[in-house]
Amino acid sequence: MPSADTRAVVVRAPARLHLGFLDPAGTLGRRFGSVGLVIDGFECAVEVTASAVDQVVAATADAHEEVGRAAACLERLRASTGLREPLRLTLRQVLPAHAGFGSGTQLALAIGRAFVGWHGVEASTPTLAHWLGRGLRSGIGIGGFDQGGLLVDGGPAVDGAPAPVLARAAIPSAWRIVVVQDPHQRGLSGDAERRAIAALEPLARAQAADLCHQVLMRVLPGAMAGDFDAFAAGVDSIQQVLGEHFAPAQGGSPWSSAAVDRAMRGLRGRGAPARSAIGQSSWGPTGFAIVASEADAQALVAAARADGHLDPRLDVRIVAGRNRGAIVSDRRPGA
């Protein structure tokens, strides 16, 4: 840790769950579009301090895996800004990689925000994302970094500009998300993800229209009005369509992890569909069950454990939605 007389810029960025794409085939010319929500309980944190030479330091074992990516982010930021002052970048905490939490985008944006904050440079989060090559499909992580909440984006532009955020709703404070992660498996990413998407049959325009209908008339108004049943029904409908669409890239299953599949089937068996919104975030292997209260979440998990549906190797957490974005602190000597 730096001493109290050392300046440090610290950025703490939240995880997000990706609830689904709206038009992966781009039937109207703008591909993807997505809906997702920001959650508490999972976070990445980076710190920038002065240094005689550039250093990227990992504070945890998990962070060691991200040192190369972090160094590449620094180099891209230097190339975009021309700023070459040596820095010490410490990765204090990272999100599980390739698990449906938006780990790459949140880490990159946290580093970007710490970098420009250190140098006193004004740069919007979409600008940082563009410099860092993030947001090529979904804008949820970018919008979530700034403001949290439930977000809908319109898909990236054909010129590569990050997707605009079309709508945001605060997540009701009573709602809870049961997050079920398989730490022994990773979702698709990089070239493997691109090949998998390219190999899929295009999603029919009528199905894309229905996805948008569910978001506009159930998911968003449900969150805004605190109508959990409408929200859950909309999310369930989206997940059913997209689970079937992406199943060929996951061995024929809507779930990328067999253990998570079994867990989520157990959770669904304990709650009527109208009282829980169940699905997989992005390529997984993380599943989620959104419920109306802490009591519902606790009861759901307890019952699933008692029935033997939750493999003890799974990471199961109950978290709340998060209606704020990343937290930036600039600690200066004497402040």
C-alpha cells in the first residue's frame, strides 16, 4: 500500500450481468443491442501511483492472470493520449474472467479512468472504451460503469463507435439476484466467440422484434414501476429465445455449464416463472435468478441446497442490484 503522503488514484468498478441481445442478426442494420443490469457483490479495483518506471502489479492470485491485459491497456492509453509519464498500476481486485460479469471491459475502463484521472485529462467513458477497443458488441458495461442500474443499448455503430445507451431504470432496492457461478469453467471469448457467433443461423426478424417488445413493454416498465412479475416474465421470455438461439454453440444446451444448468433447474422448480427471472449471463458459466426480495432469495437457495441441486463447487451468492457506477477517489498528500 502507498504511504499517506503519496498520491493515489483508485477506481472501483462493478460487475454487470448481460441479460441478452436484442437483434444479433442486425435485421435493421444495427447489430446486437442488449439489455443488462449492474450488480453489487462483485467488483474490480485498480490503483495508480507514481513510479520511476512503468510497473503493473497484481495484489491477488486472480489478478496475476490480468497483468498482461492491464499492461496492454496502458500502452493503448499512451498511444491515444501521448502521455508517457511512468506509473505504477496495481490490480487490487479483479472480476472472474470470461464468466459473464464483463470483466475485460470493467478492468479496461477502470484502468482508463484511473489513467486520465491521474493526468487530469477529460475523457468520456465511451471515448475510453473506443481507445481501449471495448464495447464492440454490448454497451451495457460502458453505461453501467458510469451509472449502474438496468440498461438497454442500441448496439455498436458500423464505424465501431460504442453502443449508445437508450434507456436506464433504477433497480428496485428490495429485489435480489441469486448468482450461481461455475469457477471451474469459462465462457467463450475472443476468436472462439467470434467463430461461434458467425456459425449460428441468423435470429429471425420476428424473434428480434419480440425481444424488443419484451424489453419495451415488460422489462423496462416492470423495473420502473416496481412490477416484478412483468419484469420477470419479460426476462424469462428473452432468455428462452436466446438460450435456444445460442445453444448450438454450447453443445446443444442453453447453459454452458452442466453444473449451473442443474442448479438453475432446481431453482426454477422452487419458484413459479412469474416470481423469478432465470437465465445465463452472456456465455456463462454464470447463471442468475432474479427474485422480488431477500427472503425469496434465501428461501430459494436453501430449498435448492436441501434438494441437492447446488453442487458445492459452485459459487452461489445473493446480491442486490447496483444503481451507481464506478467509484473514483483521488487521494492527495495532505488532503
